[in-house]
Amino acid sequence: MKTVIRGGRVYDRAGDIHRPPLRDVILVDDRILSVGEPGEQAATDIARAASNGQPDARVIDATGKLVIPGLVNAHYHSYDVLSKGRFEDMPFDVWMLHSQPAYWGKRSKAELRARTLLGALEALRHGITTIQDMNSLVPQDEETLDTILSAYAEVGIRVVFSIAVRDLAALDIEPFLPAGIPPDVAALINGKPGDAKADIAFIRAQLARRNLLPRRLHWAIGPSGPQRCSTELLEGLAAISAEFDLPVLTHTYETRAQLAKARTAYDKFGGSYVRYMREIGLLTHRTTLAHGVYLSRPEIDELARVGAGVVHNPLANLKLKNGTAPLIDFKRAGVNLALGCDNCSCSDCQNLFQAMKMYALLAQGMDGEPANVFACDAIDAATIGSARAVGLSGQVGELKAGMKADLALIDLSDYAYQPFNSVARQMVYGETGRGVDTVMVDGEVVLSGGKPVNVNWHSFRGELAEIMTKADADYAALAKRNAPAVPYLLEAARNVNRAPLGLNRYAGGGVKDRD
């Protein structure tokens, strides 16, 4: 299929980011052929062929539209989409206990499909064409995996999928828990620790099947975090990453408790997860750390030295009371910075426009020096930075010849762009996703007029309502079951906040440490 997207303003980081010029974008099948001046011969030929009814040619009128690269959500978990809006005022470890309880066991195919579709559809509605789903499969079986991946194929979104694995019990990695926890409460907190050999074997088996799985699927390696995985598991995953040249995405230094654990349990590595990961071969140019709130300056410099990156998740970091990542330090060190929305139960949405605005505002509030952060930096993080983090640099995140035809059209007649002064600034500070009109993945229109093309939204809402009848009952039972553990986890959080750890990532005075 030959396509010309005619007469839109095309965002180009290297060009005029405030008033992008009018351009024609020519697509051939799933790739961008060229981005050129309006009226060039190739575009005219495609338009003429389309007007003559040739089925392999079409014109998409982008008049009054902004054409942007599809946004890339570099950190997301689809397993708790149905928990959107359920939780608030929960410290991290209390939230973890509620977001995906391992003891629930296998969920129905209908629920697996629904939660996957819902998250993907919301992403498309907000101009996201690629999501990195770090998914904990409970149970870890091929039927569950294939149901999730088939749902992604149904929507038409691009997904970088990693099977999130851990094999250490929570009590072994949680610092400052009070003494005397009853055995039944300890069992609640611990969940079901995994098995390193079984996890490695399962991932290898799925990689061997990858050509049989849906298109627009890319693989990544997803250790839950160095603090939650044995050295055996991490070394096995590092070997797979090197063998198949796959990105590694892992939670690191998300919370103050994780910093405390690093200081106390990794003393032979200088109390540093970063140094530990480097020593066992997990920290390379393929590695990206999700969150990185409590990274120290020497650790940030080490990331920059090896070419590793960070996925910033500002919405989740703040809602879960984890603090604010050192964004200015990342930028000054030259660390690749990506952007993510994280779980729907801790950010409540898959909307990178919200994340971009929060990124820019937080960065502005960290440093009084001028010329440190700009709206275009936030856009870079949500496009080229995120593309690099998920292993798709040079394929998505920019509108250039040869790259995948993943893009979005935004209506410039929306209130957010009136008056029209700066695309970059108004997109970051004013856009909510309301202006997203059309989304394409691999040159295929998957959102048109703000509505999904491949899924009937009205019918799907009816299916979702039926599924939620059981899900609501399950969540009510979950809250009751977890209640005895909550006071112990809250006390642990208070103990962590009182501990002198040398880093403060909070704006208030609740924690006295300073950098």
C-alpha cells in the first residue's frame, strides 16, 4: 500500500519545533519512504492513483493537523489495568501487596484479553504506538502468554514484551520490617517465590517460539529488579540478553527501601545495585533501569559510561510516595532518558502527555538555573529516548525515511493549540490526548477520529462490565485478606523514612537526609 499523508505540520526535533513546516509524508507498506515538500511528484502520483480508484494507493488529508512520531511508553505493566482508580495513599510495599497477588492463580481468558485490550486501547487514544509491557504471568504458562499477545495483535499496537521474573521472597528483601510478624502474615507478604532455573528455561522456550507469535511483537528481558532476583537468575537473564541482543528492563532504586537494602546487603559491591549489576554482567548498553529515583551521582556516571539508561515514571513515583528522580543529574551526565506510564493502578492512565508535562515541570522545579530543560526534552524522552530504551532505536520514535510508519495526527484546531504559538510547548504543557485524531502502526490506521478501528468500543465496554462483576468481588476479598499485613508494612515504611541513608528525593521535610 502506498500512502501520502498530505499537508500536515510534521514535527522534527532537528527542525522548527515551534512552527513545523507543512510536509507530505509518503509511506510504502509499513515504512516511511520520504518526508518532503508539499506537491512533490511522488506524492502527486499517489494522490492521482488514489483518485482513480487504485486499491494500493490512498491519501490521508492532514490539513490542520500535526503529524508526530508515535509515542513510546517505555515502562508499563498490563496485569493490573482493571485496578485503575482503586488505590490511593499507599506506600509502595502496601500497594505491591494489592496490585497483583500471586495467590489469585490463573485468570480467565476473557479477563486476560479484556485487561490487555483496555490498556492498549487507552495507549492508542493518547498517541502511543509502542508499549513495553513487563508482565508477570500468573501462572507462567504458554496459554496465558498467548492470550495476552493475541489481544495485542487484535488491537494492532506495537509491543515490546518481557516476562517479569523474580525468585526471592519478599521478607528476604524488605528492610526494617518490625519483629514478631505472625507466620500467616509473613506468608501473605512473601507470596510465591519463583525458581531461577524454571524461569530461565521458560523464557528460552518462548524465544524459540517467537516467530510463531504475532507481528509487531518484540522481546525484552525483564528481571523484576536486582533486589528481587538471585544472582543465578540475573546471570542467566544477562546471558540470554547477550545471546539474542535483547534489551534488559528492570526496576532499580524505585524506593527508599531499595536504597536501604542496597546499603546493607550489597556492601561488598559498595552498597550499590549498579556496581553489583555491572559485576555480574547485567549492566550493559542494552540495560535500562525503571525509576532510578535513588541513584547516586557516581552510579549515574557509571550508567552513562556503559551506555545504560533510565525510564522516568513521574506519575507513579509521586503517587506511590517514592520521591522524584534526579532528572537534572541524568541530563548532565548524558544518560539516555526514556519515559513511562507504569501500572494503571499507580498512575491510573496510559497517557504520555501527562508524563511529559510532569517530567518538564519536575525538572524545572529541581534547578533554578536557566536553560536546563525544555519541552522538546520531554518529547525526546517519549520518542527517541524511549525507542532506544526498548531496543527499537532507528525503527520508531522519529519520522524519517526507512523507519516504521508509526505516527499520530493531532488536531491543531483543539483548544490546546489556540492561539498557535509553539507546537512543542503546547503539546507538552497543554495537550491531554484529546487532540489525537488518527494513529497508524506499521502504516495501518488503528485509530480514526479518536476511535479504535480494530475493536468495537461499545461492545467491548459491555464485555468489560461483565468481567468486572467477578473482578470487583475478587478485589474486595483481596483487601480483606491483606488487611492483617498492612500495619507491618506501614511500620516498615516509617522505619525506612527515619533511617539515615544519605539521599533525599522528597520536597518536604519528612526525610532529613540531604544529597
